[in-house]
Amino acid sequence: MDVKVRNVDVLTVKKLDELAKKQGKSREGYLREQLNRLAYEDLQSIEQERFENILKKNQEILQASIFGQDELLEKLNALETILMIVLDTDMAEINETLDIWKGGNESG
């Protein structure tokens, strides 16, 4: 479809020509690109906002996951301490026993 614009100021046309030349485009190509950008600018804003919301939700989920892992690590450390106290041993000995149960020290 064709679009014609009449009575455009000479200085405006010269400026448009300069801008088009800087981008290595014809005036027509430059104006076509600018009109498309202008026509879809609101859609781009909506998509940008949607993307930012998704990114924010992902960050919140990641943060919650990290927090959950930290809590789990604290509980595992507490269990490790309790195990050492109950068995009256250290972690090296506990790990050695676990390796034997897993079959890691079958040669011994």
C-alpha cells in the first residue's frame, strides 16, 4: 500500500535524507522502517513489559530455590553434628563407613 505525505518542510526532508544516508538507506527505505517502528511501538512496549515480568518471576523463583537450598544445607549440617555426637566419631570415620556401605571400599 502506498502512503503519500504532502507539504513537508524542505529542512525536514533534508534532515530525513541525512538520517537515511547515515544508515545507508534510501529516504523511502528509512521512512518505511520508521513508520513500521512507529506503528508497532506499542506492541514492543507490551512485549518488553511481558518479558520483564517473566524475568522478575524467574528471579523470584531462583531466589526461593537458593533460600531453600541454604535451609537444607543448614539442616544437613545439624544432622551431621548430631550424628558425630551420637556415634562419638568424626566425619572422616562416618564417610569411610558410608563408602563401605556403598561398596566403595570392597577391596579392603
